[in-house]
Amino acid sequence: MKKLALWSLVAAVFLTSCGGDDEGEPNNGVGSVYVVNEGNFNQTNGSITSYDPESGEVSAFVFQTANSRPLGDVVQSLFIDADEVGYVVVNNSKKIEVVNADFVSTATIEDNLANPRYLLRANDQLFVSNWGTFDENYALDQSYVLILDATTFEKEGVINTEDGTENLAYADGFVYASNSFGNTVSVIKTSTGELETTLEVGYSPGEMEVDEAGTIWLICGGSYQGNDGAIYKLGTSAATKEVDLEFNPSARLSIDKEQGVLYYIAGTSVGSYETTQKVLEKAFITIDEAVGFYGLGYNEAEDVIYIADAKGFQGKGTVYRYSADGEKLSTFEAGVAPNGFVFK
């Protein structure tokens, strides 16, 4: 990638009736929704917001409240495993905070990380995507996926990948890692901890979702001004373009597994793709007053779509809640640069 285009992508990632904004204890009951707020680059105002769909209660800064210290600089992602252990990946602070159900930190992982992005647990291992480091000209060094023991957090392996390793997905004994600065997905065999293959996909591959059949779906943001975004279906040995979007969407993707519907965002619209009927709707939801969508999630327990507006990264963001039929339900206030959701 040319350095100018790479820097534009890096800058975009680092930049990117309401409820209350109290800093009380988070609601950790069934149905809790967590909003990942990046915060501003080179500041320590990244945070997690908790939302209770039943009461409408919003709790900001749940990590800071539980630990009496800030979470860090660019909170990229949150993963909660089956044991209710949470892993908060803090990109520019180059760390992972391991938290319990009350968001009290039980460990901080800092070794072997270089601009970490996403984490998932597969069996007894943690897989962490890392961009690697940049030089003074913003040229990227080696990207990689780090493998850690899920109990001791000791390093068990490193898989070198291609530039800008980003989102992770797991299915049938393989971890898939999208390499967002190019047009490939790395496929890692978990039993050996080795690279199985590299799939060629569209440019700027982003988030992935796994459906009920174990099929992995990928959204590609497309090339610069190319209007060539696409949705792909992935297997361990092949990648198939499912649909040309004919514009460049965001790298966000979410899925209603039961109905087989994918949701993606572009600007201030949410599009949908019915994977069984192969029906594409490019503007399923449009919010005229929004500034720019930055996060997206579908909560199966509620049958509700959550959409985060970063509002130009100039203060706190807004979260919109819509039914799966496209009806507006409510809004609430999140932190700075809300980029995603985790549903407990």
C-alpha cells in the first residue's frame, strides 16, 4: 500500500431522548449491553459504557469506577468468554485488561503486544491480532497474531500475517484473521498454532461473523474511492464473493443468526443482506440527524439493532436502538468514539 493511503486509514481508525451519564455500578444481569468507546487518540479517555435494556439505565466508565483508574488510550475491543471473563484490548496503551463480571481488573497483559486490535478465545488459548509497529514514515512493520495460554497468559506462539491484521473469527478448529491494509485473510489451524492458508478477498477486509451453520461472513470496505466494497463467504480453503455492494461500506458487520441476516453500515445508513434469499437492501435504516455511524451490533436476546454515532469524534457519542423491522425504539449517550457492542 502507498504510504499516503496507509496513513489515511490509520488516521481514520484512530480518530473514529438520551439516557443518563452516571458513573454508578454497571448492571451485569442477563441482557446487559456493553458499548466499547475508543476515546481520543493519545488521550486516556477510552471507556466501556453499560446499558440495561429493561430499565434503560446507563452507566458510564464502568472500568474506571470499578478500578479507580482510567482504562487507557484507544479502547479497541472487548471479548467476553463463556466463563464471563472479559478481555479489554487497549490499542495505543498496548495492553489487555482482564476483568471479572464486575469489570474489576484481575490481570493486565502487556508483553508481546504491538498495537493490539482484537482478541478471541478458542478452547484453552487466546488469539490476539496485532498491527505491529510503525516507523517515522508510518510504514508498517510485521503484523501478527499472538497466541497466549488462556490461564497463565504465557506466550505459546506467533503467526506472522499480512499488513493490518484486524478482526478475528473462529469456526471448526480454525481462526480467521482479516488483514485490513490489503486484501487477504489469514487462516490459522488452532491444533497446531500454524498458518494453514491465506485467502484472497476484496480490498480492506474488516469484521467477520459466523452463522448457525458455521459459515464465516466477511465485509470488505473496498479500495480508496473505488466503490468496490463486497461481502464474502469464507471457508478454510476458499473465499467466495457473495455480493458486490457497489460502494465502500464501513468495516463493521453484525448478524442475526436465526434469520440469517447480515447488517452493515455506510455513512448514516444501515444496510441488510439476507443470506438465504440473497436479498440486499442498501438503506434498511437511515438516520438523517446522525453525523456518522461508527459501531454496529445486533442483540439476539432483544431482536434489536444497536447503532453508534461517533458524532465526528468531538465529544460523547449517541447509540440508537432499532427493531429488526426498522422501527426506532430509543437512544442513549455513550462515551467518546463508540465503535462496537458486546451483548452479555
